[in-house]
Amino acid sequence: MPRSCTVCAHPKRDEIDRALVGGEPNRRIAARCDVTERAVRNHKAGHLPAKLVVAEKASEVARADALLEQVQDLQRRAHAILDKAEEAGELRVALSAIREARGNLELLARLMGELDERAPQVNVLVSPEWLELRATIVTALEPHPRARESVLRAIEGGGSG
């Protein structure tokens, strides 16, 4: 007969489920609720109600949507201020509104995943300078076959020998 889940039968099961869905570490939940970490892990893997997981994801989406709406509202307001400042000839206020609109636009782009701020990656192994240097080294080592082979192995990642 299979063993019953100690978390499913636990008086604090709802609390444990909420903590799991909220991302609290298994060890902390186990210590607080007086169950083993293994029981928490097994419960999470096999018995955690799917509707709680779905509800938490829906809540995250709702929070993200609300944040996006707030930033879009700030963008609309910055544009409205810009329009009024330009009409009134208030160039300093207009420039401030432009700065705010630009900042909001950057934030919107980040939130929507449209802005990639990672540093560009360069593969030096295919750069013309590296290929030329490699050819020069290998050519210079032609009179020394053992050294040439050792350098080629090292360049190609095979180690030295």
C-alpha cells in the first residue's frame, strides 16, 4: 500500500501550498510547518494543486499588465505636457517633457522585451586579425615540427603535449 502524503494530510496544507506557489524555499517551509523537506518536495512535485499554480501565474500577468498600463499612462501624460509646453513657448518645460517621454519609452521597451541591453558579443576566433596571427605563428614554427604541433593542439583546445 503506497504511503500517504504527509503534507496533504497536514493541518497547514493550505499555508504550505501558498508558500510553494509563492516560491518560498522548501527548506524554510519544512522548518516552519514541522515537516521534512523531502515531504515538501514530493508534495510540490506530485500533489500541488494545478489551479494554485495557474492562479499565481494569472496574478503575475495581472501585475505586469498593471505596471505596463501605468507606464503607458505616464507616457501619455508626458506627451500632453510636451504639447502644452510647446503651444505656450515654454521650451525648458518642453525639453523636460521630452526627457521624461524618452525615459518612459525606454522603460516600455524594456518591459515589452524590445530593448536588448546586453553587450555585443564578438567571436575573436573568426576575426581576420586572429586568423592572420595564427597563420604567422604556424608558419614561423615550420622549422620546429614538434613545437608547431604542440602550439596547434593548444590553439585548437586540445591541450599541450
